[in-house]
Amino acid sequence: MTTFTPIHTHSHSWASDTGDWRQRAAYNSAFGNCRRRAAITTEFDADQLHHWAMQLSQDYLPDRWERVSSSALTRVAVHRERGLYYKDFVARSPAAALQALATGSRATRARINGEALLLAGIDAPGTILWGQLPGGTEYLFTVAMPGAGIDHWLRNLLAKRGPEALRQRRQLLHALGTFIGRVHATGFIHGDLRPDHVLAALQQEQFRFTLIDNERNARKTPAPGRMLLRDLMQLNMLAPGVVSRTDRMCFFRAWRRQMRELSPIEAKILAAEAYRRALRRLHHKGQR
Ligand SMILES: Nc1ncnc2c1ncn2[C@@H]1O[C@H](COP(=O)(O)OP(=O)(O)OP(=O)(O)O)[C@@H](O)[C@H]1O
Ligand SMILES: [Mg+2]
């Protein structure tokens, strides 16, 4: 086996750790036809991580790893005690391979876009190790971020209609609007803003959000209306039985407050159109 120099690190927070990993800890080693590059680590041994990746990519679950349901073209697993997520990206179509040449592979985009969010002060999972397996499949180990998808909060955790649940729902939707408004006002478009790609954690009575699955992020200032519309439409893909009109208004009012350059009419059109399109899509999918 190729020798592997342990990677140094500092033990400060993940968020600041990930920002300058390329300068600090870049590690690139030939490993058969595999390549690896580490972002950190004292706590993680890159050889161990790569070995896990080899096993996980072959659908073998090493000790203490759990499978997480994911889309057909990815494999996701979690090691809860180590606070670690694994994700691999099976090479898609020839067209996707061409796109990868032009814009970077899915894993590379996810990693770089995540770093850009972190640098802008927006929570995203920091990368622990990126690597490539024989056959070209890439993998990422990322920091497990706290919280649950906002769909889970709205459907399950805060589904009851008692006064306390209602107060927390409104608090969640207001905080979410402010967060997404800040993301958009900073010029980020998520590009795949399904409700399960925004994690929310309640910490000291405040909701804290994390954006995950960042490979389709784009950055444009000001963000074009149709890109905003797409993000907002995806976020609205929750049935009226789960999220009421008043709930949605609560989100939009907070979102709008961050988007100062939008005229009142632009903001209204975006809100109404996002809602209309989301309902139409839900209808087509048979979810309402
Ligand atoms: N770093 C992380 N921290 C917390 N949860 C995570 C993390 N990475 C993944 N997850 C969880 O795993 C689920 C699946 O991950 P992800 O959304 O990245 O994969 P996917 O949806 O299958 O991929 P894609 O949408 O790119 O095809 C997420 O919905 C989330 O619950
Ligand atoms: Mg996903």
C-alpha cells in the first residue's frame, strides 16, 4: 500500500477549518488508480476513510455505518458517533461526463460550492476528504451537520396545531425566510432547494440552518428572477395540508425583507408564481 503522511490540523471549528484547506492540507497521492485529497485531520485517518469508501462503494457496510436513503445515482451513509457522512457519485451519462470536464465533477462542485457558502458565513457541510475510486466514482466525506430537513420539521415535529407548535412553526418559517433571503441577497442560488436540502436545528431557542447537496449552486449578483423563482418554487413543494397560505406568507415576508433591491411588484410576482408552480407540480405528482 502507498505510504501516507498523516495530515496535520488544528482543532478549531469545522467551519473555519474548511475555508483554506487547499493551501494548508492539500494532499494528493497516487493510490493505484485512486486519488485522494484531505481537507483536515487529526481525528480522521485518511487511510481509514479511504478504506471505508472502498467498502461503502461496494455496498458493504463497515461497523457502525448506516445507510441513508438517497437518489439512484448516489450512495449515502452515516457514521453517527464520528459525525461523518459518506457520499459517492456514480458517473452518470456521457453528457454528464462532458459537463464535468467543463464545470468540474459533481463531487468537486459540491465541495467547492460548500466552501464558498462557508466563506460567506452560510452553514454547509465542510469536506473532510475527497477521493476517487477505481473506475472513476468519486466520494466525499463531510461533517455531519445538526438538525433535520425542514420538511420533517413541518410534517412531523411541528405538525400539531396547539399554540406552542404553532408559535414554533411561525418562528421556523420566519427564520427560514430570513436565512434563504440572506443566501439569495448574497448572490447564491442553491439550484436544488428541495425542503430536505435545508436542515434546521433548534439551538438555544434559535433555529440554525444548513444548506446541503450544494453541487448545483450558482453565484450571481443580483440573482436573476427565474433562478430565484426556481429555488422558491422547489422550497414550496410541500402540500397545502402541510404548509398553509399563512405559513407561506410568513416565510415570504421574512425573505422579502432581505431582498431589498426587489420592487414590491417583483417580490409579489415571485411569491405568487413560486406558489402557483409548486402547486401545479404537486398536482402532477399526485401529491395533492
Ligand atoms: N453532511 C451532512 N449532514 C447532515 N445530513 C446529511 C449530510 N449529508 C447528507 N445528509 C443526509 O442525507 C440525505 C441524502 O443526502 P444528499 O441529499 O446529499 O443525497 P441525494 O439526495 O441522494 O443526492 P442528490 O440529490 O445529489 O442526487 C440528506 O437528505 C440528509 O438528510
Ligand atoms: Mg439530496
